[in-house]
Amino acid sequence: MGSDRDNRIKQQLEILNDEIGPVSRTLIDYSAKTNRLFNNVLNSIKVEPKDIVQISDETGLDSKKVLWILAGLVKYGKAEQISNKSGYMKYRAKQEK
């Protein structure tokens, strides 16, 4: 049984599909891949703070991609920077409340 809010969202999606068509498979796949990458980086910094090189090594992602993902995680409050006197900036996941 869906809530009133769920029903309104479903109706709005149906209207959008009628007006502009359904979301393309390419966009759905891109979004899923991006979410997996963000989760991989976030999981990497949940246990202990790490710098970009460490995250890159652990996830297998290019350091530029890791930096891009970290910028998004910091912007949206999922991660934070930690000053490190002896090297690169470190990042850690923020604790969810």
C-alpha cells in the first residue's frame, strides 16, 4: 500500500514521461555507475582517514577521479577534510546521525 506522497510522485513521473519521454538507459546506467564510485570512495574513508593517493590505491580509481568524487562528498556533507601537518590532506566520512 503506497502513501499519498508516493502516489503524488508516481503521478508526477507519469506526467514527465508523457511530456519528455522516459529516462534513457544510458542516463540510468551512468547514474548507477557514478553512485557505485561515490560509495566505493566513501566506504574507503569510513574506517580511517585517508589521503587521495591511499584512496586511489584502494579503489583502483585515478587520483583525479578520486578528487572529483571527494569534492562532491564534501560539498554534500558526506565527507570532511582533515588537516595533516605531515603530508597530503586527508578525508574521512562524516558520521550519519
